[in-house]
Amino acid sequence: MTRISLTVDGVRYDDDVDPRTLLVHHLRDRLGKVGTVVGCDTSNCGACTVLLAGKSVKSCTVLATQADGSDVTTIEGLSGPNDALHPMQQAFHGCHGLQCGYCTPGMIMAAVDLLADNPEPSDDEVREGLEGNLCRCTGYQNIVRAVQQAAADMRAAAPRTSQSADAAQEVTT
């Protein structure tokens, strides 16, 4: 057994794990984070995507020991105060970006990472950014719409920097 420390969804966990344990199984079986689903166990589908140190990873490709000392965010950790949905979760719901829902946690986590790197992606960039996540139900159109809606909502909610406020002031005078 190997001792690891992880911060998952803002809570620190210290556990002894078998060195062969995959992160997805540690999250689900040991920590109860069942929103992170096992779709294929081969890294083909992306259903198990989580954020590891802020970047999306397929948790079936990471050993729990490799995540030692890291911050992990699961789909359960995206919600805000009073369990308010994250803008991406809200957009998937509002734009009907899911059907059976099996791929949805991984899609949402990958999309959150995509928008962290590119807050204003084109439709093609959304498709490229999510290409490692498979959906067998939706045809992807509403998923792309949901990511674009979340991007717009997140940009609208972002506090304006003084530089952008100054630029806006110059344009209006």
C-alpha cells in the first residue's frame, strides 16, 4: 500500500492505496464520487474526465498514486454555493446537451477546461476540444450549443478589469 494525499472537490483525503489503483476507481469506490463514471476503462470515451491540477484528464489513465499531492475536481465539485449549478452544467441542461447522460460528466469537465484555455471558442474549436469525449446519443449539436452558451454566460458574468473598463470608456467618449 502507498500513502497518498489528494484534495478532491476542496476536501483533503489521506488514504492508503494499492499502487495499481486507477484514479477513477479511487474516486468512485473509496471517496464516493460516483458522478465520475467508468465508460470504457480504456481511455477511449472520456466519460471519466476530471480536472487534475486544473487540467482535464481521463481518470482511467491515471494511477491514484500519480495524483498524490494534487487537486482534483469532479463533476460534483463544480457546483457553487448552495449547490448552484456551474454555468456549464446549467447550459448543458438548458440547451439539452444530454440525453442518456452517461457521457455528460466527462463532457462538462472537458468543456470547463476548454473554456479555461479559450473563453471564446469557435464551434470547430469546441468540437476539437471535446474530440476525446464520445457521446452515442446526442449527435453533438446541442453539446456544442451548450458549450457556446456557457462561454457566453461566463464572459458576461466575469468581472471587467479596469483596463477593459477604461477601453470601453474611451470608446463611448
